[in-house]
Amino acid sequence: MTVTRDPAWMAKVPPAVIDWLDAAPAWTLASWALGAGAGLLGALLLVMRLRWTAHAFALSLLGLAANQAYLLLSPMPMTANAAELALRLAIWIAALLLFFYTVRLRGRGVLA
């Protein structure tokens, strides 16, 4: 929502955070796109039971790691609250579970 600059969404975002987002390097958007896009691809491949599912989820984890590294190492204008940290943890747990689940399915020969 911050990329599309939706006025209703952006009204809730403090100006310092908007400046921080605008100053982020392009690779952060690319890493987010890799994480989200590869995760979606992995989900579709899982439904189709294809062997490349684990690879797609691995790419998703790579994008997630790069994006989260920037979030953790950059000077964010606001401190992370408990809800934000819980959301980050939930995303990591879901991504890791999907990856290991597909690796297990591939080992059993379920994914062709």
C-alpha cells in the first residue's frame, strides 16, 4: 500500500516513516517482490504437486531474509511494537513450515 500511495492508507503513516520508506534502496523492494512472488508461485506449484515447489519456497525465504535484514539493520524512525514483531515471527514460521513441508513431500515422492 505504501508503493501505490493510497491516500487512505498513507494518512495513517507518520511523515518520518514515509521519508524512511522513500530512502530505502531499490533492492529492498526487489527482495520483497522476490519473497512474495516466489511464495505465491510456491503455493501454486504445491497445489499442482510439482517438484519445483521447494525451490520456489527457498527463493521466497531468500527474499524474506534480505527484506527482514534491511528492516532490522536500518534506522527505522519508529520502534517495533509487539504486534509488529509477532507478525514478523508469524511470517517466518509460515514460510519455514511451507519450505520444510515441501521438502518432506518431495522426499516421499509426492511432488512429481
